Amino acid sequence: MKQPKTGPVGNGVVEGPSAMQWISFIGVMFGGVLNLIVGIKRYVDYKKAVNKGTNSQKDSSE
């Protein structure tokens, strides 16, 4: 964000975020949400593989 100028050079009004700041913010948020989805999917797949391996070990020991 830009620092507001006060006194003879400005009236202290702060401008909103620029287009590039919005694009950066939205890109980072999108990347984080995508990473969360991929992470949850990989965890679920991992848990299924671990449980499948545990069950097959129980079957082979009997």
C-alpha cells in the first residue's frame, strides 16, 4: 500500500490496491486453495494405501 501524503502535497486519502496487487493476492489465494485440495487428496490416497497394506499383512499371517 502507498503511504498517504499529508500537508501541502496531499490530503491524506489512501488509494485502494492497484490491479497488480489484486492479481497477486488472488493468485496467491488460488494457489493456496489448490495446494490444500491436492494435499488432502494425496493424504486420503496415502491412508487408503496404508490401510490396504495393513489388511493384506493380516491376511497373510493367518
